[in-house]
Amino acid sequence: MCDRLGEPAGGKRGPLTGPNPTDRGKLGSKIHLITDRNGLPLSLGVSGANMHDSLGWEPLVRGIPPIRSRRGPRRRPAKLHADKGYDYIHLRRWLRERGIRHRIARKGIESSQRLGCHRWVVERTVSWLAGCRRLHRRYERKAEHFLAFVGIAAALICHRRLTN
């Protein structure tokens, strides 16, 4: 499951910022995210606000850590759900080549309601990330620092979910 979170850049120009198409062209960053079915963040990425979601897909999927299972460590997820922003033939082919089943909503064919039960999990995780004040506005000039704070927030989310 994937999603993004748009972030204002706070007026500072740094790497991985771009004009935000939904915020009058202000510079901003976007957080890309893959979660498991419980909403725990598995893979994170940061890009400029004007980068299309589909361009950050492959690095995110490659960044998923090995999953421990009964049969030993699994190197890839069994299935990925994604919204219409990822409906491209080359992305579907890329997943098929890696043996990953996909459920990607098709543009102009399927309604957005079909992925509702899966999308809700991702939106909840994005909401948890947005609750971290440090991520609400990007203060760091270096993208590595901002990505580190995103990683810390994701670790806190995992800790809170796994201890309850």
C-alpha cells in the first residue's frame, strides 16, 4: 500500500523540494510511504512536491526489508495494493517480473470506493506522520536530515503500535 504526504518547505530551498501544485507553487517536499496491512511503515522516501507518485514507486518497493515468515525470510511482499496514481503498464510489468501480485485501481474503469478498506490503513498512517510537529513543516535544508526525522517518526509509530 502506498501513499504520500505533502509538506511545505518553510521557505528554505534545499534538495528534494519542488513547486507544490496544490499550494500555489510554494516549494515543498512529499513523503512517499509503503505500509503493511496493519499500517506499520515498511518503506519511506522523500521527493519534491512536484514529482509524480509513480516515479518513486520502484525505490520504495526495493526498500521493503525482508519479512520473517514461517518458511524463512521472504525478500518481497506477496501482494501490493495501490491507488490510481500508480496505474501504469510499466509499473504493473515491473511488479510481475518480481513475482509480486498487485491490486492497482484502474483509471476511468474502477471507482475509488473499491480500495477503501485498504486505503484507510494508509491514510491513518499518513495521519499519524502528520501528527509529528517536526514533519508538519520542513525546516531542514538537507534532505537526509528530513528523511531521518521521517524515519524517527515511523519508528515511534511502530513502537506505539507494537507495544499496545
